[in-house]
Amino acid sequence: MEPSMFLEVENEVSVVAGSKLSQLRCSRDGRDWNTLLPSSVVTAAGSSDILAVACQDRMLSVFSSCGRRLLPAIQLATPVSALHCSAHFVMALTAGAALSVWDVHKQKALVKNESLLSILPGADTTVSQSLLTQQGVPVVGLSNGKSYCFSSSLETWTLIADKGDSMVQCADFRSCLPTQDAPVSSGPLAVMQGRNLNAGRLASRLSSTPHHLQQSMTLAFLENQLASALTLQSAQEYRYWLLIYTRFLVNEGSKLFLL
Amino acid sequence: MEPSMFLEVENEVSVVAGSKLSQLRCSRDGRDWNTLLPSSVVTAAGSSDILAVACQDRMLSVFSSCGRRLLPAIQLATPVSALHCSAHFVMALTAGAALSVWDVHKQKALVKNESLLSILPGADTTVSQSLLTQQGVPVVGLSNGKSYCFSSSLETWTLIADKGDSMVQCADFRSCLPTQDAPVSSGPLAVMQGRNLNAGRLASRLSSTPHHLQQSMTLAFLENQLASALTLQSAQEYRYWLLIYTRFLVNEGSKLFLL
Amino acid sequence: MEPSMFLEVENEVSVVAGSKLSQLRCSRDGRDWNTLLPSSVVTAAGSSDILAVACQDRMLSVFSSCGRRLLPAIQLATPVSALHCSAHFVMALTAGAALSVWDVHKQKALVKNESLLSILPGADTTVSQSLLTQQGVPVVGLSNGKSYCFSSSLETWTLIADKGDSMVQCADFRSCLPTQDAPVSSGPLAVMQGRNLNAGRLASRLSSTPHHLQQSMTLAFLENQLASALTLQSAQEYRYWLLIYTRFLVNEGSKLFLL
């Protein structure tokens, strides 16, 4: 089990030369450390490896679990609205709707101040969820039911889940699901798609849909799942959906060639 | 000869659970495939290797020539206004005047959502031509006679042709052109410069220009051609202009040192 | 000693086909060269390796010290307001408050059109100083006393000096300074921090500050210096501050564990 970490922040611990200092105190695994910051801490987040704090002066600081400063003070363009750490990655989502992710070990940006405006269709759509995977892939869920991840290699937002997508609702691959003994899919893709993924439950009600159309929908859906799992670098989910996809091709193969 | 590819799009092939599905049907070299998309297709483009379609929901999808989805669904910020495929590269120019190019094999962005505003001097200048080379270099021709390519290594717009440039019109290198048997220059640089490149035809009329000035113009022009061909990764054109440049240096060498 | 370079610009040296040509004449180490540009030169800068000129048409051209064109003509989005060359790097700061740096040898962008708006808190803050290190790291000093460098690996602005930072003013490491024989710190970090760095001069006056707080301030300050020197790729300054940091840990070590 991971050792617990206790983080305590005391803003305005002292006023020196007219400016207010904040103190960060951290306790973990019997080791204590503390450090000072020249502005009030507004958000903090941590993982097993790192600790990140964002201050009122829009500065982001990252420390090791032993208190060593790992990055120089990073100036954010607007205040931070969500801060996540996962493994040795840190993700900052700002009030200006921009997303950044850094690989702290490699001292390298993975995602650089990317605007969310591309994926927000209008002012009434909001960010309902955000997460950072153990591989440093950022995922954003919107109030319109769509979830996106930012691919650092394709350098673009890619759609990984859409609760309103009819293909998700109509794809029927019940006969291809692993046996109950096999591990079920768990990971960022499952988290973002939620219970909406009903493996053809709705589809069975839509008996009016022609069979060849439902086959095409299922195939397109399964290929989307593979592409999404790959983009999310979610190895377990990729294997899970590849197995279902392969079974589907085998089961339906002879019929597919007759399309 | 390349086998022909037939691509057929049927929008609203079916309405399932309230949303309209589109079908993409492709036939090539005797192999047929089809797939479904959850929105109307507005543009499609293809090369020998890949097929790209942009939908009304601003999603870009890329498939192999056999119908396998090669990239996750890419969300564009604004509707696509031009879509090109060349070899395994895909280029999207959006209505928001931003350009992107992806290397589909490497699953990597070469040019990432670059604004054309840097090269558009005013609202009255428009994009008159756009192309993507076999090396994945995007080229944009404007209504003001200037052509730019976006260099993915320099990460900036570079001028490769300007029909109004006096140096283009006055450079005189007729004596250095290859013999008629040699291959003429063909490639993206020639395409963008067009017949305007008259090898000193205008220059001969401008007999009032001092000789040493015309020499300098010719040298500067030839060096620009080399830099442009290099940026365009156009090997054949680079060789062509290097030959002319070398001949010019040899022919005019003794005079150049007297400048 | 570096050989001197003389650069002479003559705008409108000739009017050909309606457009004005400018001539650049360069003399260095007994070698002369000249070239023509199709627009008036507005700024020029040079280093031991390269020469850069920005023209009225917002084109940036880079030449070798022998006059060979090294980059294609780069189109800047707005007029250049500061141009620096250092070793084989060129930096352009534009009137639109965007910064770019290119590595001319590698034909590669290090910093790509980065907005300064992230670091400018309001319209009354201006850029008071800008420099480019021998390693190609761009540094910008603002009128509010803060200095930033843009890290090309973290792809973000990082704070490297703040004249108003109370920790800078209160850190006390006088007992850890190298002897007078040792080389003093010189480099971009020292340039941007200036004489403000008084090694605890102010601190000694602030005798009311509790000792453990001043210790924490000194530690935090020294760790900031290390992170800044690393980001600036300033090897000599990193060694200098590492030595002081180590001495401080040794001197204060027993007391630090009692915090």
C-alpha cells in the first residue's frame, strides 16, 4: 500500500519586507519537510512521486516527495482551475480554458497550453470532469456528454467517448464479451464512457434496425474503441477491446463479406 | 499506374436513436469496404495510402485504403475548408484560417493548427491555392501573388515564391539553363512560381539596370531558390537550381570578385 | 579576440520594376560580401557565426558570416521590435509581443512565436531588457522587476529573478560565499538579478525575523537559484550556487533537522 502523505499549507505565515510568505509542510512515511513560497497557495495536488502547488501569483511549483524543487517556478497565463498529479506527471487546467501537462522526470512539456475552445461548442458547455492517466494523458469530460483526450503525438483533441453517440448505443457485441471469469475493462476509457456502454442493451430494443446496419455500427464502434484506447495509452483496455473486435470479426466474418 | 479508387458517401443513410448516420463506401482494386460515421460528411480526400473525411460535427477521420481506422476522431476547431491527402500525410485547412498536417504512419502532427493570419496582410487577401507535397510539406498560395510553405522544423511560415518580386523578374541566368535534353524543373516550387519565372526575359528589357546590380539580383534570387527548394524538401528542384547556381558562379566568377 | 565585422545597409539602392531594393554590405576579417533584399532593412544583428536582418515587409533573413543565406525568408506576424544573435542562435521579439528563437545550425525552432501576454500582468508593464544566451535561451526583463526565461523543454515561461521577492532580500548565505580568490558568479542569472542580490544585507537589518524562518527562506531561495541556473543552461552559475547550497546545508545541517 502507498504510504499516506499529509500536506499542510499555512498562508501568510509571515510578512517580510512587505510581502506575505506561505509555508508548505509535508509529512510522509515518517519524513517531514517544509518550504516557503512568496505568495498564497490556492491549490495543491500530489501523487506517489510529486507534489504540485499553484499560488495566487499564478506560479506553479513542483516538488519531489522529499521536498526538493523539481521545476523552476512556472508562470501560468491565468489562475489554475484544476490541478492533477499522476505518477511523475502534472496537469494544470486554467481559468482561461487552457491545458498543460509536464513530464517532471524528463523536464519536458507533453501538452503545452492547449485551448479547450476547440472542443467547447458554446458558452453553455462546461468541463464536468478532468483526469490525468498514469501515462500522462489528459482527459476532459464535458457537460454535453463528450469526452476528449489531448494526444501529445497528434497534437490535437481526439474524441474518446460520446454518451449521445447512436453507434455507442446500438453496437451489439454481447456475444463477444469475455466470460465472467475474465477481467472486465477498467481504465480511463471505461471511466469516461461510464455505464452508458450497455453492450447492445438498447440495440436489442431497436429490432427495426436492419442487421447489416447494426453490424456496420458495431464494427465502427469497436474500431473507435481501439483507436481511443491507443490514444489513451491504456494497454489493458486496448487488449480488452481487441479481443472483442477479433471475436466479432470471427463470428460475423462470413456475413461481413456478403455486405 | 495507380489503381482507381471510387468513394461514395451517403449522408443520412439511417436515423438511429435520433441521430443521423452517414455511410462511406469505398471500392478499390476490386476490394470494397464501407463504414458508418455519426455525422454528415462534408469533404473527403484521398491518396494512394489513405482516405480522409471531414464531417459536419467538425470531426476528421482517417482510414487506410482497406478501410481500417488509422487515427482516432480528431476534433477540428472550425469547419474544414480544404482537405488534402498525399502519400501518408493529411492536411486540413479550416475556415478559421488554421492549418494542420499529420503524418498518419508515424501518428504524429507535422504542422499543428497554425494560423494563416501571419501571412495574410489584410482581409482582402485570400487563399487561392493550397497543396500538400509527397513529403508532407504544406504550401499555400495567396491572391497577392505570394506563396508560403510552413516549415515543420523552423516552425514558421517561409516565403517560397512572390510573383511581384522584382528580383524574380530581373534575375538573368539564361546562359546557365540546362540543355534542352536535361529534365526541366517540375515540383511544388515550379507549381507555385508558375510561368512568371521567365529566366531574365523581363531583365533583358531592363537594359538600364547596371550589370553588377543584375548580377547581385541573380545571385540573391538563386540562393532564395535553393533555400525554398530545401524547405519544400523538393530534391529534384534543389538539384536543378544548384546546377544553375554553380554554373552562374563559374561563368560570372571572375566578374563577381571585381564587385 | 574576435575579428570585427562591419555591416552597412543601403535602403533603396535601386528601384527595379517598381519595387525598391536594399543592399547589405558586410566586411569581416578582410572578406567582403554583399547581397540584395526586396524591402527596406529596419533592424540588423550579428554574432560571431551569423547575421540577421529584418525588413519592412516583416521578413527575417539569416546569413552566414560569409554571406550565404542560411534560412529561407521567414515571415513574421508583426514588425520586429528586438533582434538578437548569439552563437548560431537568432531571437526575434515582435511588436505583437511574441518571441521566437531559431537554432540556425540545426535549422530548427527552439521557441516558437510565444506570447509574452502570459508574463505581462497589465498594459503598464513593459519589456525593459531582452537577451539571448550563448546556449540559445531567451531572457526577458520586465519593468515590474521580474525576469523570465522561456524554457524550450518545459515550453513555458519560468521566473528566474524577481527584484521585489522578499526571499531574495532576506536570504542570508554570507557565511557560505566563496573566498575572494574564487570566481564570482557571472552569467545571465547575475545579469538579470543585478546588484539587488545582496547576500543577506537587508536580512541582517531584519533581526526581528525568526532564525528558522530565515533559514527556510535561504533554503528556498538557493533552490530557486539552482532551478533557474539549470533552466538558463548556465553551467558556471549552476556550479556557483550548488557550492553555496551545499555549504549552507553543511553549516546549518544540524539545526535544519531541529526545525
